[in-house]
Amino acid sequence: MSITLELKLKKADKVYHEGENITGIIQIISNSDIKHDGITLIMEGAVNLQLSSKNVGIFEAFYNSVKPIQLVNYVVEVTNPGKIPAGVTDIPFELPLRPKQNRTLYETYHGVFVNISYTLRCEMKRSFLAKDIVKSQQFLVQYKDCPKAIRKPVKFSISPESLQNAKDRASIPCFLITGFLDSTICNVTKPFTGELLVEKCDVPIKSMELQLVRVETCGCAEGYAKDATEIQNIQIGEGDVPRNLAIPIYMVFPRLFTCPTLTTPNFKVEFEVNIVIVFNDDHLITENFPIILTRD
């Protein structure tokens, strides 16, 4: 006996906002009649927090406290026990997307130590001799009617004097790199832009890169674990770039791996941009810019 269970959402992009109804069909395809003990539809949304291995020893006291934070939990009995005829059977459904009491819906986000995900799961229960059939379908949650991002342009100048964590200043070559970022408060749906200019540099440059970093903080009253990890790295200049030539800075924020900057009592998701200059001898300098992401 061949049984196929599918969850099909009405929206092709699977993007929903708080207060909307999630509609679709449960499609069951079988070449013979199916006897079942009931069909259940479950909608779940949760924040999963994980500590990095380097922090587990330090924070053993609160390791058990990092439990998933449940944002949504609906269980609906779609049909009572019975029979489904052979062929294709479509069962429509509609569920309201609302958070649990005293909870807030956050945007879908896939990080390293923080994951915010929303799932629909359909379960067809069967007798103990036959295996239950389960099908899951993820959907995305995005904010709606957010405050408009207020532009905050930033000018920068990178030179040996501006470096903060330089160990051997005597070996640092003479250089001056200037430029600007159009804004450090950014709409996540629009590109990150700016301009960079190498005014002088005594040694050849190997590469110029733009690095997007996530800074995730998990914790509770006993302590916090903060980790920065790279999301993407884009080369904006290759080789010994000409002096006094304006080099554009342009980066698109990747979907799912970024979200509006988030601060809650249990966790934080923040973002930073690094401008990285790699010299020919593989020494590098980095200028860090914390950024705030929003969704207009």
C-alpha cells in the first residue's frame, strides 16, 4: 500500500504576518482505502538556544536553563478515526497565526546559536501494527508595519593611529583608507552601501573584503554566552587597488540568515560589518561597524 501525505500552503512564498490566517490543504494520495485513528494538525513556533562548546564548562549552572522558548502551539483535530477512500483526498485547513499568552512572535531566523523557526506538522495516527504518517512544512514569519529606518551615515578613516589592538606598531606600514557608509541603520530588504578610498599605502594590498557578522547572545540570570560568527564575506577589491579610486561598497543581506536586530531578556541577535584589508604578506587590518537591521 502506497500512501503519500502532503501539506500545501496557499501562499507560494510561505511568508506570513502576525494576525493572518495560515490556509492550505492536507493532501492524501493512496492506491487503496486507508483506515486511520485520527488526523491531527499541529502548528509550532519556537526559539531554540544553544551554547557554544567553549562556554559549556563556564556556564554549566545555567546550561539546563537554555530550553526552547515556545512562541506558538496549536493542536487541531482535523478528522476523527475513520477511513479515507483510495485516490486523492484534499482536506482544507485554516489556522490563525497568534502567539501564546505573554509571548511575542519574532521573525524567522537561522543562526548558529539562536534559531527561530515555525512549523506545521500533520500526523495521521494508525493502529500499532502500522506506522504513523507524519509530514512537516516550515513557514516564515515577518514583521509588518515596522517603524521606518532612520538613515545614520558614518564616515571613517583607517590609519595606523586608529588601530586599537595592534601588537607591534613598529611593523605596521604607513597607510590611509577613508570612506563612508550610507547608513548603519539598515532596512534588511535593501542593500548595504557606501564607498571606500585608498589614499596611500606603502605596501601592496592583496585583497579588500566586506564581512557580515552575527553576534548572538544566549543567557539567563546565571550568566550570558556571547558569540560572533561570520555570515558572509564579499571581496570588494582584488590585488593592489589603485590609489584614490572610489571603490563601491555593496552587499545584499541574505534571507533567513539575517533578521531585524532583536533584544529580549533571554537572547539577543545583533549584526556587525567588518571592512578587512589584507596586505601581500597576509597581515590584515579590520575596521568594525555595529549595525542595526530593521524592516520597513
